[in-house]
Amino acid sequence: MAPVVEALRHYPQIDTRVLVTGQHRALLEQVSRTFGIVADVDLALMGAGATLDAQLAAMLVAIGGALERERPARVVVHGDTLTTLATTLAAHLRGIPVAHVEAGLRSGNLSAPWPEEGSRRVAGVLADLHFAPGDAAVAALRAENVPAGAIHLTGNTVADALRIIQARIAVEPALADAIAPLLTRFAGRQIVTVTVHRRENHGAVLAGIAEAIARLARRADVGIVVPLHPNPVVAGPLAHRLGACARVALLPPLDYPAFVRLMAASTLILTDSGGVQEEAPALGVPVLVLRDVTERPEGVAAGAARLVGTNPARIVAAAGGLLDDPVALGAMAAVRHCYGDGHAAARIAAILAATLAT
């Protein structure tokens, strides 16, 4: 959402205010520093509840109270998080129109990703402006009978964020120096970056993914980098299985410039993340998606990404096959701008400004 906030601030007639729930405080502060965003409303809800329904209830009440105080003309939400669901509901219950950025992504399976698929479908029903990142998202919204005039094909704002950070790193390389020691450690090796965090992959599935990483780490030609998600349900099992693997580096969460540099330096990325599926093709880095379905089919269709699921043997075979086959790896490694041209935020801001003017 950072590029959208920046783009809206070019419109002096619009008072753009940022509300954050305060979850994952360390990650939030990294993004705030990187993009120079100071929250106007910080609800400090970290630890609001152990269960999803408790978290949702706390968010709904707190966000509702903030909307009562702020009384915005419009609310803009992004993606498919629990915060998006709570904010959309809170705004709807107050008659405040909602615009949905990254609208229309659909896996067709309410269990994958879970609970995100349900959250974004609710936003799709309640929002009145839908900023779709690609043609597949537009088609999904039309299939759900969203009025054609409410759907706008904009591209994905993650492409904007990536473009902005790449330009900053080019001018100020020190922004990404946090991973310099790691690149030195794995010099001469093929770097494989792994990110996992999806709820449907917790438990036994995550243990299987960790086992696959450990098997890949037996290769003498690789260095495997795993930035750990702050959720202990994710970080704990990975650290337990991989902590003693000499060719695996377990890292705390990286800020965005460092992570962009890490992705660019990687030979291959294994991920269950939606954002990484969008970023890696633009960097020319092949992606193996650790999921059975994806709501981002563009990367797969372009040949930049491949669905491999979560079976350990299949993960090892797919990754090893690419690492051993320069031709197949190279075919996936071409730079592809599957998710937009990096100027989605300007389009979104212009549409929002025009809507508010009327």
C-alpha cells in the first residue's frame, strides 16, 4: 500500500491518513522506515488474541472506533489479510465506501490460502471500487457479477514498490548492505532463498518443507537462505530442523531493500508467499511455489514460476532438477513483468481522486 499512500499525497485536495493495527511490529517498522510512512492511527493490537476470531473481533471494534473518530469519505484496503476483512466490515457497517487494492485474486479454494481466500471474497462483495492487478482478476470479478464500471485494471502495486526500491538501491547500495556478509559466505554457490508462512502450511506440512530444505542443503553447490517469519509457529519448527545445517542461513526478517537484493542474488526461490511470486519474475529469478493452487496464475503461465506443492520428495526433485539443468533454469530466469509496469499506484490515486471529486 505504500506506493498508493505516496501517490495520493500528490493530491492536495485529499487528506490521506494511514491506519495500522500494529501487528508484527518489527515488520511494520521496517516498512515504515523504508518508505517514510508515519501512521496517523496506530491501534497497537499486537497480541490481541490467540485465535483468528478473537483477533478479528478486537480489530473490528478498534477499527470501528477509529473510523467513528476519523469519519473518512472513503476507506482503502489491500489484499486479503484479517485487517482487510475487519476494516471492510467496519466501514460497511458505517456506510463508508471501500476501495479494494489487489482485488479479484481467486484460487477457487476457500482452504488455500486460508483464511485469506475468504477474506478477499468478502471484500469483493462489500467494496464499490475494485483495483484489479491483472486480467485474471478482472475476469474473476466479472464472474462474480461485480459491475463493470466498478472494476479498474491497474496492475499490482507490488511492482511499484519493487521499482521504487530498485531505483533507491541503485543510487544508495548501502541500503541493502545487511545481506552483504551472507553473500560473501555463500560466494561461488547457488543461492536458494526460501520463504514460508502460510497458515495452511503450518504443522506437519511445514515440517515436511523443512525436511525438503535439509535434503537440498546436502548439496555442496548451494547456500540456502531462510528469512524467518516472526510467527513462532513458523520460525520454531524451521529453526529446530535446520539450525544445525551448515549450508542453511536462518535470518531474522529482512527489511525490503535487503530482501530485494537477496532475491536478485538468488539462483532459485522456494516460497508460499504471494508477494514473492510477483516480485521474483520481475527480477528474473525462477520460483517454485510451495502450494497446490495459486491465485497468481500469470507467473506460472509465463514460465517464471512452477507449482510444486508441499510434498518433500517433489520439492527436492523440482529444485534439484533446475539446479542441475542450466538450460531449464535459464528458460525460467528471463525477466518478466507479469504483474504490471510499476505505475499502478498513480492510476489508483487518479481514480480515487476523480471518485471523491464527484
